[in-house]
Amino acid sequence: MLLALVLYGLSKLYAYYHTGSNLDIYDKESVLFLDAPATIKWMKDDSEITGEFSKYLRKEIGQVYAKACQTKNLSEYHNSDLGLSDYFTEDLLEKVKYSRSKNNTSIHSEVLTHNLQLHFISFDKQIISFSDWGRISTHKIIQSDYGHSYTDTSDYKVLMILEDGDWKISHLHKM
């Protein structure tokens, strides 16, 4: 009985010290999501919007969109596909991968604000279209011994779809 308790204790101790030992880079760098979360503000919807758009759904879509932007930036920084398939459809995923830097350039981007305006939501609430007006983001580009940083304010049109229970960005167009 004593031997069983000792083995059980040792196995718990072993499991405790080995959890998280094989985390991938996405999990290790996920603290970037906590450093400076983007401010999400919903503006007044288009006048043609009919039906109800719940606060819960609005909050969920805003959070998924902000995490998609952060994941894209993290993937760009590490020049890999870190979690992109969780937030982008297959068609858009290829375009996002293609836009990454192919040389020794390191790009660190951070989105500070999202000003979202709803344009369309389907009756079954599985397709949504909105704009991100005046999205403010900072970019630091480092190549060898040269560095450059700038702030960008751009407008985006976004189409998101509900695919297998998860919201994914289907189209992202910078205006």
C-alpha cells in the first residue's frame, strides 16, 4: 500500500514538472496577446441593418477579429504559420502566408485600436460584414543592422463566416 502511494506521488510530481515542456512557440509567445490588447469599439451600425445583433455576438466577433490580427502579426514576426488556420479561411490563408517577409527582415506589428461598423449580418447569423475604420497599428521593421518604425492608420473591410462553430475571416481588404 505504501509502495502504491509513493509511486502515485512520484507520478504526480513527474507530471507536474513535465507539463508545458513541449509547448510550441505559439503558446510561449501568447503573452503578446496580454501585453497591449487592442481597444475594440463598435460604432453605429448601418441604417439598413435589420434584426437583432446581440451584445454577446458583437463582443465575440470583436474579440475573434482582434485575436486574428494579433495572430497574423505574431506569425509575421516569427515568419511561420502560428495559428493562422484558426482565424482565416483556406483561401485567405494562402494570401496571408504569401504576404510574409521572405528575407532576413523581422517585423513586429501591434494593433492598438479597432473601430468596427456593422454593414451586413445574414438572417442565420453565419455571415457578417463590417468595416474597421481608422485601425491604428505600430510597426517595427528590423533588417540586419537597420531598423525603422512607423504608425499606420488604415481602414479595412472584413467578411467573417461561421465555419464549424468558429468565426473565421474570409475576406480582408485594406481600403
